[in-house]
Amino acid sequence: MPATTSERKDRCPDRGVMSHVALSMLPTLPRAGCKSFIATVLLFGCGGGGDGDAAAPDAAVPVAQADAAPDAGVADQAAAFCRAQAQAKCAWAFACESLSAGDRAGVLGLGGADEAACTENAAATCIADTADRAARGTLNLQLEKQDDCLSGLRVAPCQDTDPVEWVRAWREFTHERCARVLAGNVDVGGACETRRDCVVTSNLCVNGACAAGEKRDITRDCEASGQFEGQVNRDAACPGEACVQVGRNGNDKTGMCTVDCGDDAGDCPDGTACVQAVPEGGPASFYCTQPCEESGAPCPNGFECVRINATGLDTSRHCWVTAP
């Protein structure tokens, strides 16, 4: 299994919010047939959105506003917000002096040779998603919340340390402020095509209906399309719409269904854990795995119980694959 940070999902006292407890720091582990991974320790408390001791970028970042006409259709208004959000996010990224071009693209996933290209790329993904949901009537556009999002992006955490150490905090910080603008409107049990259709953000779209995820939803086979072990790609066939690439193994497995938990570890189904892997040359990936107890014990669907790191201090075990 790639070097990772594991975060178990537990309830915070009296608040019903998930706490995130980092278990260990793991070293880079080279593997045959795949590139090395770097691992980080990330420690999160209950709630979210706080920037702690993180500093804002040195340069002032202008806060763009969605400029769609008040009588524009939902898709057009959503697209205007997508552009404003992308502009604010990329302006912050280029103002954060500790970030190199490789960091922006490789760690934060904000590609583009300059701020304009970054904005165009980031907006395109958002617009494609909102246009689809608006056409199907599952987008709950809440523009009254956009000011908090766009102004929050201006003061997102920017630290002088390696960004792989705080990319998770940045993702949670921005998600906490911006996800509510483009919410879903499908209640539990209602018909969906994507988990983003659901009102409850931690719901999955299971068999065409919004429902709470279960452990069995992340131990299914899927076809990984990445180049690195630990890389996550979109897969509509998985309940969590994500497939993580597993390592070389003798079981003819290429991937395991998972959930992208980079925005909130609470997105992982009960009884599972959120782990982070950072392939060299690729963006940080975050995915849910199923913890297990006994090495070598069978896991659902032919996966096996293995230590998350065979040489480090972390002795936690997860359902994964073993090398041939």
C-alpha cells in the first residue's frame, strides 16, 4: 500500500461533527512498477474552516463577484459563480509566494501556466458539473452564500512549509465556505445520478438513490485509469464515484471503489478511514479505506488485510492488495 496518513472517523463530543485524528507519519516508499509516494501528518479537530496559524498571501487578492444578470437562468448564474470562484482561487494560488508552479498543479490541482489559464481550467470543471445538474433539476443554487465563499478564498491558509503538509487544510477550508453555494436538492431515498445531487453532502448515490454510504461500498473492484498507486480517478460505476489505483498484485485487481474524502473526512462511510497519498508528479489524493485487524485476513471481495506501512511505526491495517 502507498505511504499514507490515516485518519479514523469518530464523533466529536456533543456536536455530532466528525473529528479527524492523524495516526502516523509515514516515509516515502518506492514500489516496483509505480512512482514513490510522500506522506504527511494532518491533524484536524471538530468542526472545520478555521485557518489556525496559517497566514494569508502577502499580496491582496481582489474578490470577484458572480456577474450573471439577476434574471439569468440557473445554469448561467451557476456558471458565473464558477468563474468567480475559479478566479478567486487562482488569484490566491498565484499570490501565495511559497507555492511553485509545480505545487499549484501537482499538489493543489490548479493547473495552468498563468493565472488566466488556471482560472479557465478550474472554471470549466465546475461549469460542466453545474450545467448537468441544472438541466436535471438537482442543483440548489444559493447565491446568498457566495460572498462568504469568495471572501474566504482570499484569506485561505498559505504557509511556508511543504504544501503537501497543508493541502488537506486548504481543501477543507475552501470546501466549508463554497460547497453550500452549489448544493444538491435530492433527499435521502430520492433519485440521483451523482452524489452531488444529494442534500446530505456525505450521502452516496447508491443504485440510483441518495443514501448513507456503507463499508461494502468501498471494497468493490473497479477499473483504475491512473498512472500511480494511490491515484484516484472518477468512476461512475462505484457508489462513491471514485476508484483508487491499487499496487501490483497477484489477484488481477487494478482498483478499489472508494470515496474522495479530500474535502471532508466525514464523507467516508461509518467504520472506514480517510487516508492521504501524494504520488510524485501528481496531485495529492484522499480516499476512504476499510480498516481491519489481522494481517493476511481476508477482506470483502478478495482484498486482504495489510499494514498501511510495512516499515514505519504505524501498525494500522487496511483492506488493500499484497504484492505478488
